[in-house]
Amino acid sequence: MKEYYEGLIASAGATGAGLRKLRDLTDPMVLEMLNYWYAKRGERLMPSPSDMNPVDFARHMPHLMMIQVDHDPFMLTYRLVGEEVAHSHGVNLRGRPVLDVNERAPHLGAVLHELYKAVAALRRPVGVGGNMKFAGRGHMTFEAAYMPLSVDGERTDRIFTATSYRPLSVAERFATEMAEA
């Protein structure tokens, strides 16, 4: 199974990215949204989608996404895609299945599908970060938190994401290209 995921990540060109411990996340916007999720969750396993008030985080909307999780059959669909996210990926996939990302970046949709599926199953936030080539902006470093939401408090119905992007410095770009060679 490990080989499958490593092969999937490599085929998507995302070898510079990976899971991050939540305590290792550093981006102020990502941390603010993660703290917001925890505050809205309270003593529950996950907050409800109705707990998330866009007025509270309007300034971060360009960096946010909402993914709908359907269970029978299992499907992941982009419902909200912020401008910064769409620009970085070179397309706004609002209303489309996550696997449609494969049309723009071969195999990346499969990687994202597996990641979101894991977040839905774990029912807890997951951190991701690193650097990779984005279709809309080239090589970038990024940091993200993927946070599950639940209508009934048990089953994940949505995944709320916050992602920051930064262009790689020349030194970072050189190191990335050398690692890919």
C-alpha cells in the first residue's frame, strides 16, 4: 500500500509535498483558520458546516475551499474554491469532482482524492505542506490545513481547507530542481 501512495505522489509531481504535523504548521492564516475550527468544534468531534460563518474569515476567502463529501456512493466535489486557490491551480473546479483535477494535472486529482478521503475517515484536521509545481503559478511552497465538518456530529459531510502559497526563492527552486533530477 505504501508503494501505491508513493507511486501516486511521484506520478502527480508532488514529491516535494507531504503530510505535516499540525504543531509544525507556521503560516499565520492557516493557523488562524485551524484555531477557528477548534473553537467552533468545542467538545464535539467536528463542527457543523453551519458553524462556519464566512463573516468571521472573509479576508481569507481567497485561500479557502469547501469540499462536499457524499457517502453513497463515495464522491468528493469542490463546492467553494477561493480565487488564490483557483489561480494557483490554473483552474476553478467549483462544482466538479476532485478527480477532475487529473484533467489539468495528471494523477494530482487521485492524490487529492485519497487525501480528502483520509480526512473524512479520520474526522480530524490534517496538515500538508512543501513545494511543488502548480499549473497556474509554477513552483511554489505551500502550507494547508484540511478540516472536517459534520452535520450529525459523526460523519464527515464537508472538508474545509485553508492554503497559503508563496513563490520559491531562487535557492529553493534550484534545490527543488536538483532533487527532481
